[in-house]
Amino acid sequence: MQSPARAPINAPINWPAALMLAFTSLPIVTVLPWYLWAHHVSAAAWIFSALLLASNGMSITAGYHRLWGHRAYAAHPALKWLYAIFGAMAVQNSILIWATAHRVHHRHVDDVDHDPYSAKRGFWFSHIGWMLRDYPSSRPDFARVPDLLEDKVVMAQHRHYLWFVLGTNFGIPISLGFLFNDIWGFVLIAGFLRLVVSHHFTFFINSLAHAWGRQPFTGLNTARDNDFLALFTWGEGYHNYHHLFQWDYRNGVRWWQFDPTKWLIASCAWLGLARDLKRVPDFKIQRARVARQFERAREALASSRPHSRLLTLQTQLENEWTQFSETVAHWTQLQSEKLSDAKLQMQDKWEHSELRQRLQVLAIERALRVQRRRVQSLRRSLMAECVPV
Ligand SMILES: [Zn+2]
Ligand SMILES: [Zn+2]
């Protein structure tokens, strides 16, 4: 069994990261407030800062995370280069190191010894503490990421990472400052403030997105879905979904959920810059949501003393479970039929059979959605009837 949160104080300080975080944060609490009070900052400085913030943030979420971390789609080299340049500007390490660590995070999520930013080691650790010391859990094992080692853009950025960082963080704000005749405004707002805000927006995904929100898909780890957090993290606030279906190019899976990263990837696909976008079939999403409702209902039952009303609800729950198991079995059977029907592809029968199967899958997905709502209200009734043991 894993030990609870531990305070690893023996690891040596990671000076480059610690100094970089201190150097970029200090002007925000010292020089910037004074400058804003004493000087006028041009509108251009604010507008370009926002644009740079978005391009840095989404180079991390669409590029570092969903493309290289999870292979959720394939990208044209031009798009990869944009991600590599503006991602380096976010100063969160090279793609190679970032994506390697992130894959470990998914493989060992919450493990206090192996997850590089385990939420079980506390909020501070998962937010920023993990970067301040050279913990063994952060040491990358590149032998496990051969696909990244073969990616020319990843390796070029990794080899020249420092130049990418310095060139973008000093070059872009200073050049724009010259252009708009507001050098200090650009250096402070588009340089320092943009970088610090960009840092903490991303860090929230490791800290808040593992602590605050709901768990509609899985209770097996600390990841949470949080609509409010999605606003600041370019759509990565739907982290509970993401930890269950990490290869999906979407995190906010419903069309209305605020996930600008998925809209960016879909737009790039439309422009021919991205392809092979991976989507989890709706059936699997609905199955996970219904199974989660059952899990929570059973937890409520286990925490209560039995009484007659509760036993009635329990019987209803068991009936729902039987129906759920039958639906899942029906879907599994359809999948195996689909496989054997693939052999009939050359025959006329095939098209008709595929249409029939597609309609059946749609009906199953609809039935699961309806059942989820039923089980959800059953769970609420159960919780209302609970008498603590
Ligand atoms: Zn996570
Ligand atoms: Zn991820």
C-alpha cells in the first residue's frame, strides 16, 4: 500500500528551475505594480500579451500535451514548429522532457514515488514544488519514448532549447516594444507578466485539476472535471475525462464544453495541418458515466445502515445493473459481428449490415444516456435515505 503524503526534503535544489521561477516572479510583485501606477502602458502591449499568452498556452496544451504527450492526432511539420517555438516561450522545459514526464504522470497517477507531480504529495508539490528540487520521480527515462526521439522537431527544439527560450522571451517583447514605442511596457507585460500567468495557468492542471471538481467518469484517481478551471487552462479543466480517455484529442467532450484546444486542433484539421484525430466512441463514454453512477450509489449503500426503504432502492439499483450488463453485452456482440462482417466487405450484403449495426449502436448509446439519468436520480434518492452506520 502507498504511504500517505510525504515531505521529501532530501532532494537537492533544482537551481536552474528555482532561479528561473524566482527571477520571473519577482518583478511581478515589485517593479510591475510601481510601473503600472507611474506609467502608461500602451493598449498594444496588453493586446499582444493576451495573444502571446494564448499562443504559449495552446502550444503547451495542443502541442506538448495532446500531440506529443498523447499522440491524440498527427500534425504537419509547420504546425509542429509553431508549437515548438511558442511552447519554448512558455518556459516549461523542452517537448522531450515535458512529454516524457507527462506520460509517467498518466502511467503512475497519484503514486507518491513515481508520479512526478503526484497530487497525493500535496497541493504545493503538485503545483510548483515538484520543480524546485531534483526529485528522482522527475528524472526522465527517454528509453520509453522512442517516438519522441525520432521526431525531428522535438529533437531540434531539445538540442537548442535555451536559444529558443531566450530568443522568444527577449526577442519578441523587445522587438514589439520598439515597434510600438513602449519597450518597458512590453518587457513587463508581454515579457514577465505573460510568462508568470502562463506558468500558473498550466500548473493549475497538475494541482487544482487534481483537487477541485467532480468525477463523472472515474473515481480511480484524483483527477477532476471543472468547468471554471477549463476557462484558464485552454480546456484542460476536464481532467477526469482526460485521465480515463487520454488519447482523445478532446478534453471537454461535449460540444458546448469550453475547450479551445480541441477547437484549435479541429480547425487545424480542417486547414490540412492536422489529421488522424482520435475520438473515444460515444458508447465507451456513456458506459463509463453509467458505471460511475453505480459505483457512487454502491458507496452510499455501503455507508448506510439497512432499512426497508433503502432495500427497495437497492433492488431497483440491482435491476438497473442487470439492464446495464445486458446493454454492454449487446454492444460487445455487435462489435464481434462487425469484425466478422468485415470479411463480407466485397459482397452486397455488407453495406446493409453496416447501416443496421450503426443504427443499433446509436440506439444503445441513447439507452445508456437515459439509464445514466435514471441511475443518477436513484443514487440521489439512496443518499437521501442513508442512515450513517
Ligand atoms: Zn493529471
Ligand atoms: Zn495528459
